[in-house]
Amino acid sequence: MTRRFPAMLIRETEGGPRAGLTELSLADLPDHEVLVEISHSSLNYKDGLAITGKARIARRLPMVAGIDLAGVVVSSRAPQWQPGDQVIVNGWGLSETEWGAYSRFQRLKPEFLTRLPAGFSAAEAMAIGTAGYTAALCVLALEDHGTLAGPGPFLVTGAAGGVGTIAIALLAARGLEVTASTGRVSEEGFLRGLGATAVTDRASLAAPGKPLQAELWAGGIDAVGSHTLANALAQTRYGGAIAACGLAGGADLPGTVMPHILRSVALLGVDSVMCPQARRARAWALLERDLDRAKLAGLTHRAKLADLPQLAEQIVAGQIRGRTVIEIG
Ligand code: NDP
């Protein structure tokens, strides 16, 4: 009998691409070298866009959604992976060009796999997921630029979301001052609990601002884009830097060159999807060293595959706090 298992599949329909729970068998999966049994995945903003169809993330259909997975190798034609190896995958085009994580089993290219970091369980690695590992990449970008040498303050935008919450925890772990910019000021207690030393309403950054403003920040991590990023750059001190990874508020960048050419402010772009393995290893080592496990547990919710359609609507509406682990199977 052919074993069937649940998966979240995006299909072409008469009304356009639609995501829904279905059942697959191993014969349906792509013919890549490594078969992984997936125990946990997670919910990211991009997963929300893919499932709701609010942006065309899947570039071929049908497509199994889900950009993050943790699981165990079942079989492998690649010498570097053996049955029983515990692995994670973040990005690499999953849910875009490669079948992704919201499935009990998946076949993957061997170069996509990373060994599960020894300091984390599969569930913890997915509580971190792409959002948390991207927060770590942003911290690394600031560190490599020399921006973390002083006490701050550092601005974190989209503070109550996935990238934002873990960015706050990582910066606070270094004893740095962190200002959390959020649309949910009711979450002030939660954000201070993660280590934010101040909380501001995101409305102050969302409107068009002057090209150069009072120098407030040594640096920052931006998950929002648009006017928020332009204002963050205009408020950064001489020689500082903003690591930009997101577009939750818009993909435009309505600013000027003035902060860059008059204050030597740097805009550090951060991509997680095609990030080389060596840099991923640095990001996960930073997370293993600096991320407080109790804070991680406090910002994480757990859900099931069947919850994804509703969760996807909520994350694109900016209503998900912290991170969501998806328990598969
Ligand atoms: P979340 O939805 O968890 O967090 C985004 C946060 O941004 C929200 O919680 C909210 O925070 C804020 N926000 C939402 N909508 C708006 C808006 N219209 N205007 C201003 N702020 C808004 O998403 P993730 O943490 O998973 O991802 C954050 C961003 O980073 C996304 O754009 C995502 O695509 C991007 N990203 C990029 C990666 C890369 O490789 N470059 C990797 C991972 C994520 P609050 O309520 O506190 O205001």
C-alpha cells in the first residue's frame, strides 16, 4: 500500500493559485537525493504571502509551501548525508522554485541541508526559523560593520514580529540599548521582557520625513522598509548602519542619499534565502551562544498544518506576535 501523508499544496485553479491541505505519496515528491521526514516547520511573513496569494511567491505550480523545515534524513543518495541525520533547511528557494516544508516528507538537494545545531531541538530551531536566523544575519552585518562596538541605542522595527522579537533578544544579550518600534504599543511589557530598553509607536517612522533628522541611533535592524527605513537612515548617527531585511510596510525606499554622503551611514542589505553555508553557520553559532532559551519559548506559539490558512491571513495583517512553530504530522 502506498503511504499517504498531509501537505499544504498551492495549485493553479480557475480563480488563480489556491493553497489547500491535500495528501501526497512519496512518488509525488521531486527526485532529489535526500528524503527527509519533517517533524517541524514554521510560519514566516513569506509563507503568509504564499498561502494567501497576496504575492506570487511560488514561481511554478503545483508547489508545496513552507520555507523552513527541521527533520531527520530517511534515505540519501548523497555521501554527506546518512539516514538518521538531524537536519534543517531555511530558504534556498523552498516554496518558490523547490517543493517546501509543509509536508510530512520532502526530497531535497543535499546542498540545501544544514546539520541541526547541537544547541537546539528541532522545535527550537523552527521557533527561530528563517525570521530568527535572518535577525542573526542582521546582527552579524552590524557587527562586521563595526556598529556594535558602542552601547547604542539600536532601533528595531517590526518589533513584535518574528525578525523583530529575536533581533531584540540578540542585541539585548550583548548588553546593548534597544528601542523597539511597534504598531502594538500594548505589547510594551512583552518587548521589554525580551530586552527592549524603550518602546516607540511605529507611526512616528511611517510618515514621510526630512532627509536628515536628529541623530538618534547608533544603528538598527529594519523589517519594515518604505518610509520607516528612510526615516531610520535619516536618524542614524554619523558612521552608523541599518541592516535592512524586510518589506512588511512596503518595498519602496523613499529616501535621499544625504545620510549616506553626509554622515557615512551604511545601508546593509540582508538576504537569507541564498546566503552561503559559511555565513549561515556563523548566524546559527551566534544564536546558539546568545539566544536566551526562555525568551525564545516565551515568544513562540505552536500550531498544526490545518491552522495555516488562518495563520497566513493573520501574519500578512501584522497580527502574529513573535514566532509560530508548525508541528507536522
Ligand atoms: P512578521 O509578520 O512576524 O513581522 C513583521 C512585523 O512588521 C509585524 O509584526 C509588525 O510589527 C510590522 N508590520 C507589519 N505590517 C506593517 C506595516 N504595514 N507597516 C509597518 N510595520 C508593519 O514577519 P517576519 O518577522 O517573518 O518578517 C518580517 C519582514 O522581513 C517581512 O517583510 C519578511 O518578508 C522579511 N524577511 C526577509 C528575509 C530576507 O531574507 N531578507 C528573511 C525573513 C524575513 P509591529 O506590530 O511590532 O509593528
